[in-house]
Amino acid sequence: MNFLFVSDSFKGSLTSQDTAELLTRAAREVFGADTVCQGLPVADGGEGTITAIKHASGGEFIAMTVTGAAGNPVTARYLAIDGKRAVIEMAEASGLTGTPPEKRNPLYTTSRGTGELLRDALRRGFTDIAVSLGGSATNDGGMGALIALGAVFRDEDGNPLSGRGADLIHVREADFSGLDPRLQEIKLTVMNDVRNPLTGPRGATMTYGPQKGGTPEILARLEQGMRHYREIIIEKTGRDPDALPGAGAAGGLGAALGIILRGEMRSGIDTVLDLLDFDARLKETDLVVTGEGRTDSQTASGKVMQAVGERCRKHGVPAAGLSGSMGDGAMEILDHGISSLMTSVNAPMSLDTALMHARELYYDAALRMFLFIRTGMEMGCRGAQAEQGILGK
């Protein structure tokens, strides 16, 4: 038996690598020590993306000091896969987790550090660069990143703006003539798993601003600024950010990279799976196990389980789901190549209890899942024997 384990992290409890290790232990206990198990840590383009890719495909981290989301210096990394390809994770430089709670205010955070990482990758000669947009602490429309790459935004008095959320409403002139010319010579992929426009009730500010520290008053001010910024982009490029699915990702960085820098918007998890040569790994695989912390109606909207299931179905490889819990709409994932779905929570319990005992609960569930699989295999063998007329001889 050849198993491939490809689960997302269980936020707050298990990493993608943890799930692979626990599944390997359980599979070998049920099927024997010679069972071939391969773990493939993945991420959907958010926090942990470059770590997952490095674990599976190698490469080297390049670390440097950049401008953090709150404006303070931080150490951030990006991944050099080879001499040509690099992957930048926005959360490293401009992420919510790296921003102290007392400084989480989208009026004053900036994506400048992400632009500084991209500028360094250009300086080092990388020509195939992917940028993952998940986990941001910013709502600046990508102004900070563009400024780091050579753009200039000015207010009504001609003064340059620094590129924070509060600056959106003050933009009167956007000058992109100074953007690093090497941007025209590279392949830029924007890894993004949301389809939100830049403005409006489903836009960057109103959808994601609250989790970044935005109060109703702050959100109203930012939305007014973002609508004004949208008009500036339309005037300069002739393209409407609200017509580009994903323009509102990462506080509007999706619009900056996808419209102004003309990057290709792609599913984060699909980009990661391509970088990991996932389809090629399926050729020698009998069963894939995937999962996430909570499976619900959002799972079938570009998450890890959906992408894994659909690729497995395309290649004729069965895929099973093992998640922490199930919510409304969880069974929709069965329409996307996942043949069964189990949970690690085995009794009524609080979230704190489930998180505290995540490892043992997951391992117990993995054992139960593999025992079911073995039972199914035994039934299949009996059926084959019966058809051949040898059962009971």
C-alpha cells in the first residue's frame, strides 16, 4: 500500500507535518511496518506557505530586515527554490500574526515590507516569482508595496504619501513611471484564494477589516478611502479593480499586484500543489488522505481539500478526508473528489478540550479510518473470491 498524506494545518493545534506523522504511525499499525507513507505538508497560500514548499521541495530561505506592517523593522524570509523561482509570503513581512495586538489598526499598517521582499528578489535575478496573499494585517490597497518598488503617491499639496490605510483618501496623483523595470521581465504569480472585489460590502475593508483591528468608525473611513483609490486606479490603468476577482485580497494588495503589476491571479493551493509536483506524486499512490481543522461550506471554495480531491479524481486516485470537525455544508466536499469524511472529535467537548487533546484525538481517528479502509479491502477480496467461485474452498 502506498499512501500520500496532504492535509492543511489544524489552526491552533496541529501543523500539516504533524498530521502526516500521525497518519503514518496509524497506517503502519494497521497495515504493517512496510507500508509506504509519504507526507506532503501543504498550505493554501496563507501563513506557512513557504515552509510547506521548502519541506517538500527544498530550496533556501533568504532572510532580510524589512518594514513590518506596523512600520517597525522586522526580519522576514522568502524562499528561493532554485536560481529562477522564488516564493514570497506576505504574512512574513506584513502579517497579522507578526503585528502586536496593540498595533493592529488598518489605518496605520502598510504592505511596504512585502514590496521590499519582492524588490530584493528582483535584485537577485529571480524571474519566476509567486506572492502569497494570506494573513495580512494591512488595508492600504497595496500602496506600501508599490512604493517600495518605485511608485509614488502624492496628496493634493504634492507631498509623497507613505502608503498606509489612512493615506488612501488623500491620493491625488499616482506615478508608476518609477516602478522597477525588471517587473516587466518576470513572470509574477499572485497566489490568492478569495474572490472579493476591492470595495463594497464584500470588499477588502468591510470583509477583512474587522479582524485587522478595524472598528465601525475606522472601517467607514477606510472604505471611503478605498473607493477613492479605486477611482485613481481606473483613471491610471483603465481597469476596474472591482471587476477583478481577488482584487480585495490582503487589504487590496491583490489589486496592486494583479492590475498595476499585471500579475497572474491563481489559486494559492493550486500553485502550491504545482510547485510540489503533486500530480506526478499521484502516479504511485493508492490512497490520499487530506483534511483541515474544520470542514464546512467554505471548504469547497478553493481550500486545500477541494483542490486535492479534484486532482485525485482526475487521476483516478481515491481520496479520504479526516478533519477536526464538521460544520454546515461539510458534505459538499464529497462532490469534489473526496470519497469519505471523518472527524477527530469523538464526543461532545469544548473547543479548548479538543485543542488540548488534538494529537491523541487525531491519532485515534486515523486508526479508526484505516481500520474501516482495511475492512473495505477485505470485503473486496471476499467479493472477488466469490465471483471466482473459490470462497470457502
